[in-house]
Amino acid sequence: PTMSSATNTTICSGNTLNFSLTSNIAGSTYEWLASDNTNVTGESTSTQNTSTVSDAITNNVTTLQQVIYTVTPTSTLGSCIGTSQTVTVNVNPTPAVTSANTATVCSGVALNLGLTSNVASTYTWVATSNTNVTGESTSNVVSNIINNTLVTAAGGAVETVLYNVTPMSSAGNCLG
């Protein structure tokens, strides 16, 4: 048999690879294993005998990593071993916010908190409503700056507004 499945695919770190193996002969079986990549975990480096590669792979660094699988098909009739094929899995890193997680501003002054992460990303953020504050965005905003102008009630106490920030990597569209 000759492999007919794709030779590459891409996933986000932490996701489970669900890669079906196919060949030109129906009913073939497959033997596969991954070469060890020390910058990732979860790849099967011992021989597996399934028709789907389903490893949960974690990229432990902030750069794209590749896991190379070697797949060998065998026909069920005649037990003929086909030519091995490599499958390259690109594993994009997961973004993590690295900007400050607290800021203090005076009532009526724009927050202007810049957002950063360990890999190039875009950001979606939203504030949790605080009944003693006005000006917080309680609908999703796509921006790399939290720029709300928060206003507290006259003579009010110090208030807290919580923001939920979700980074999405520019390469691979992986959510952090």
C-alpha cells in the first residue's frame, strides 16, 4: 500500500491531534511513531498500531515546533508492507499574557493599559460590571489596549474593575 493521507498538519499547543491515516488499499493497517522533540510533550515515541494519530501535544516553548511521525502501512491481504511516509505536525505555542495584571487610575482618567504576551497576539477583553463605576466596557473589545475611562461615584471609595483578557496568537490563531 501507498499512503494517501496528507503529509502535514498544524495544531495549537495542548490540543489533541486527530489525524486519520489512509492509503490506496482499503483496510490497510498502520504502524506509526514520532521522533522525540525535546521542546514538546505528548508525542508517542513508541510504536502505535492505530489508523488515527491522536496524541495530545504540548509545545513548551514560545516558537513553532515540529513533531515528525513515521507511518508505515501494511495491507491486510497478503501482509505486504508499504513504503513509510513522514507526517509533519506543526505545533503552535499558546499565548500567555505578560503585561501587568493590575493598574491604578484616578476617577475620570483613561486606563490605557497596554497588553502584551509571550508570542505575537491579538487580544479580546471585557470588563466585569461594577455598579459603583461607569465607563467599563462590558461587551467584548478587540484591542491591544484597555482604554476605558472609569468614573466612580462622587466621594466614593476605591473601586475595583476586573477585566478578562484573552490573547489569540497571530500565528496559528491559538487561544491563550
